[in-house]
Amino acid sequence: MTTFITRFDTNGTGIRLAVKDLIDMEGVPTTAGCRVVADAAEPATRDAPLLAGARAAGVRIVGKANLHELAFGASGVNHHFGTPVNPLDPALVPGGSSSGSAVAVGSGDADVAFGSDTGGSVRIPSACCGTAGLKTTHGRVSLEGVWPLALSLDTIGPMAADVDGVILGMQLLEPGFEPAATLPSVIGRFRPDGVDPAVDEAVDRLLAASELEVLEIELPGWAAAQAAGGTVLIAEAWQADRRLLDRRDGLGADVAERLELGKHISSDAVDAALESCAAWRAELEEALSRVELVALPTLIRFPPRIDAMDDDIHLSTLTVPINASGLPALAMPAPATGALPASIQLVGPHNGEERVLAAGRVLEAVAGSLS
């Protein structure tokens, strides 16, 4: 079974939670979806603190979910533990890196899943599997006890089949969490280059059906943020995982090649990229002082077939800049005219998850009329 690296007893009632296998759980080894890590892994001596709310609520953890190896890839393809099967179409990539988490909720094996998002790893699999997922504000959820990829960008977020499930996931991560009582009314529509017209059309139809006010906005720093976020991610991944290259034959070729890229990035280049990320954050926050949320697609096109994918870089084109800003973003389905749904991405202000999820509920309520 490839959805879970470790599966537990699923008998009984109550909320079922899947946990991405880079989050420590007492008594269970953390593998990070990597054979090299798994071979040396000992059972964790305690839970990651982010599991405290779920433990207190008495949820049933149904398994440690599979992922793209070391959380360092957007396709969700895992050559060691197997690739989780996309519930929309087995021929399609499940998206990564939180592939098992998205498949678990999309196939009904879990009510909620916890994933991580460094360059899109909650939102990309949610978009590929027709589910919902929230990238939280950087620093809002503790990363203690979580296998690192790029600490300047790493976040933990909830995933579910629908927005209410994501809200439940936030309540498990942060007891007492509730969506904003006042609904956002003004959405800034950003249009990055290179998006499939059918994807853009799906996003526009959903926004129009919501009857929210939509204003077109420009974000001149977008391309620079994309480059800066990528630089930070690759450089910090090299720092976190370079020791694993001593057993390169046990790593997937794609992950090993990405790790190698990091050794060529100088500290000066990383410092410049972090400065660019700070400038981008200020630009996006300024835009969010004029509109309440920013809307754009999650993916530039519909998810590709596994056998036709030559690289997975395009899957993170529209997500990495949001990680570079540190701001929260929700990915959720946007009905399209073809067989597959598109995915809309709603970006909110710093610690604005309450606002983002309130808007997500509104959009989800009208999405059914467009299917």
C-alpha cells in the first residue's frame, strides 16, 4: 500500500487523521519517505508538539502518510515506497510532496491529514487530487519534531476533502481556531503568465459565482520572488540533507540531483535571495491592504500523467512565490468544463488563516452549482 508508509488499526469511530511521515510520532520511526533515512531511523521518543491538539481531542491516527522523498519534489512520485494513487485518475501524478496526505483524504481513508508545505507541498497535491489544503503562515505552527527541508520556508498545514475538513484540521493544530465571522468582500485577482486558459476560466467562473467584488491587481515582484524562493529552498535543502548523499545509491535520482544543486549556491546568493523575499513580502502585504485576499490558480495547468511527465518544476510555478512571502494560502477545487477540476489559490495576510478559510467556505458553497 503506497498511501501510507506505516498504517495503523482503522477500526473504531471518531476523527481519522493521517500524518505525513516527516512528523515525529512517539514510538514510530520517521522516514521522510526516504530509504536512507528509514534504514537508520529509530522510533521517535515523543510526538512533535504539533500533534498535541489531536492527541487531546482523541483522534485516531490511521497512518504515517507517504510523500515525495525528503519532501523534495512536486510530483509525489516515490521510487522507494511506491507512489500514492491519485483518486481522480490513477494515471495522474498525485502531486507532492504531501502526496499520501492528499490521497488519504481524497480516497476517504482519513478525514483530515497533516502535510508540510515548503514550495507548495500541501497545495500542489490538493490541486492534483481535487481536495483542499492550507499552507499556514510561516512560524504559526511549530516545526519542532518535523524533518526539515528549508527552515526559512517550511510550514505545516491541514488537508481534507473539503474546506470544513481543513477548518477541523486547523482546530486540531490550534485548539479554539474558528474562521472569521466577517466574510471578506474584495478579492484581488492576480494573473501570472503561462496559465492554461481553461484553468484561468475555472477560477474566474468560481469567483464570479461567489458574487464577491473582484479587482484585477498587478504584482511586479512575482518573478523575482519565484527565483528567490527557489534559491533559498535549494540552498537550505542542501544544508539539511547533504549528508545523505554519502549513500547516493539509496536516494531517488531526482532528489539527489536537486540536492547537488545546493552546493553551488553561495552564502551571498542566499542572503540576497532572503532580502528579495522580504521585499516581496512587503509588496504582497501592501496589496493585501487594498484587497482582502489575492486569488490565482494553484497550478498553471491540469495535473499531468505519470508516464508523460518529464519534470515536475511547472507544478510549483504558482506556489513557490507564496512560500517566499511567508503568507497563508488555501488551495481548493474550482470546477472546470473538462473532466478534471482546476484549483484556486486564496492568499491572505500574515496570520490571516481565519479570513482565508471564511472565503473558502463561500466559494465552496457556490462551486456545486458550476459542476
